[in-house]
Amino acid sequence: MPRYINPYTDFGSKKLFGEEANKDLLIYRDNRNVLEIARIEGKAEIARKIKEEGLPSALIYKLTGLSEAHIENWEGD
């Protein structure tokens, strides 16, 4: 049976992201997370602006792929 490191455990996370040899992996993970958050926030901002213009909510959710709750509860700075 192959052995693997589970990144969802404390040990696995520290082993994968806490060692100098895996620094590139940590940077990649962090950059990917930042870009994903920016993408979602950008979609939400656009969806809210379109909603203000009167486009039906169901169409906004369909086009952006965001849930109604996500758009309604998102608070920009």
C-alpha cells in the first residue's frame, strides 16, 4: 500500500509547505488562492453593478456562476 502525506493534517501541511525544499509549492498555492479570490470578487462586483441596472437576478446568477447568497452577502471595501 503506497504511503502519502495528507495535506489536510497539521503534519502534512507543515511537511509540504513548511520546508525550504517546497517553498515554490507554497508560493504557487498562495498565488493561486489570491487569484481565485480576486476572480470571485470581481465577478461579484460586476454582478452587483448589472443588478443595479435592472437585469433579472436569475440571469445574473446564471451568467456569473455565483450563487445569489454570494452576491447579496458580499461586501466590498
